Amino acid sequence: MNAQLLAHRALTRVPVERGQDAMVVALRLTGWIATTVLATLGVATLFFILLGSFTLSGTMLQLDNLAARFLAADAARQAQFQTIVFTVLGGAFVLIAFFRRASLRSAFDVAGGDND
């Protein structure tokens, strides 16, 4: 009777452990994506700091110039600019993700639980 009870408990815990493993992978994957997105935005920020000669006032002047020109442009030019920006940021995301691929692989490793 005791062996049957232990076998029943082992069978009922499997879905719970799979759900926990899925949650761990989802959290790790979310963290990996968030870190990669933040690194991509950091590259864009570094670009504007570089344009501003590594000064805060120069960076703000460059951003002001870009914003004024963007708002003065017609809708077709704004759409073209948005396409360029999203393409460049997408390429930067892919490049950063490529260099972070080892940490992406480790996000799916769920070996070594608390019971081992």
C-alpha cells in the first residue's frame, strides 16, 4: 500500500514539475529578451551621445534638431524615417542577440532541481 501511495504521488507531481519548469524557462526567456532590448536601446543612446560629442548639452541639441525636423516633415517622410529607425534597431537587436546566444541556450536548461 505504501509503495502504491508513493507511486501515485510521483505521477501526480510530474505535471506540477513540468509547469514549474515552464515557468522557470518563461522567466529566464523574459529576462533575456528584456536585457537584449535594453542593450539595443543603450546602443541607440550611445549613438546620440556620440553625435553630441559626449556632452549632455550636445546630445540634447542633437535630439532637439532631430525632433524639430521630424515634426516638420510630411507623413511620407516620417514613415520612411520610422522604417529606417526600426530596421536599424532590429538589426542591432539581432546582432546583440547573436552575441548573447550562449545565455539564451542556458535559459532552457532546467536540469538540477531542488530534489536532486
